[in-house]
Amino acid sequence: MSLLFKELDYRETPIGALSLRRRRELSTGADVFEIKLGEEYLMSSQFTASEIALGNLGVTELGGRDLDVVVGGLGLGYTAQAVLQHDTVGSLIVVDTLDAVIDWHRTGLLPLGPELTADPRCRFVHGDFFKLATSEDGLDPEAPKRKFDAILVDIDHSPDFLLDPENAAFYQPDGLRRLIAHLKPGGIFGLWSNEHADDTFIDRLAEVFADAHAEPVTFHNPLQDNEVTQTV
């Protein structure tokens, strides 16, 4: 197989065939890591601005120190890395339903894996984020009913474009109210979306949270030579 492209791993999962591949970007000479679910691209290391923004915004809007943070969705690790770059963070739990993704980080197949696994503040949890987030016991299997300063989620493409139809209930007012039970007073819920700001969903958030707003993240897509806007 050409050095310009290599499939690093392939796994069958409950939601479909998952693959990790590395390709060489000829224009820059950089290696690009991509995760696909079937024929659908889930994430690429070529476009990480909004994932990083999710981690940074989620932490910087909080005051205090020794913050406890949850990231729902490990992916390539950029949101988790952004969170850990803040010395105000005391602990980070990263929840992912795909054990393959956790394995790729732990074995070093993904570039950020060694950094994340070496940080004593960071712990991976293999589990269904949506089920944990709406359960009474919450997001830390080792500490039931534990509360967090921030819960940041990057799993579905948007509240209306889901990887699994079963996730839909989480984005409704009842699901969001269940999530609040796992936040400390003044805590923050942050959500990544591949789409522009969704006024309908923002209104739904405003039913549940004291404040709800969207932050657009715009970056250049060199493959299409245009500007792309995603949202936190």
C-alpha cells in the first residue's frame, strides 16, 4: 500500500464499520488522520478549529480552579487536549461509546494519544454518553452522582443530524434537564455542531438553562477553497 495512504485499523461496531486511516496531504506534506463510519467521515485532523474552540470556550467561561470537566466524544482528542491545556482544570473524564477509539489513543495510533494518556488529570470512560448523562448516577462510573463544572459534547453532527436516532431524546428539554442534574451550580454545557447556529435549538436550551448562546467558528477549507462555519 502506498505511503500516501494507509488504513491503520478497522473495527465492526454496533453502529457500523469504523476505520482509522492516515493519508499524506501533498500540498503541505503533513499526515492527516481520519475516522470514518462506513463511508461517512466522522472527523479529520485537517479541520480541528471548532473542536478546539469547544474545549477552550467551555473552560474559559468558568471561574475558579481545580475544575472538573467531562468531554462526551473522544474522537481524535482535540477537545480533550484543549481542556487540559488550562491549568485551572483539575480533572477530565472523556466518555466514548466506541472502545476502538479509546484503544487507538491508548496504543498511540493517534498522535494525541500519548499526551492524553500521560496526563494524570485525564481518564477515559468506555460508555454511552447519552445514557450516562440522562441517568441518575451520572457520568463517572467510579463516583455515582458526581457533579461537574463543565460538560462538553462533540458526538453527533448536530442536534438534528444524529449518528444514532436513539440520541434524539437527549436534545429535548427533558433530556437537557436530566443533564443539568450532573452540573455544579453555575456549570456550563457546551455542544459542538457541524452546522450554523440553530435558533430553534438555542430556544430549547433557553427553556432549561439560565443563558444560552451560540459561538460561530469559521475557518478555511483548503480542499474546497472556501470558508466553513461550524458552531459551539
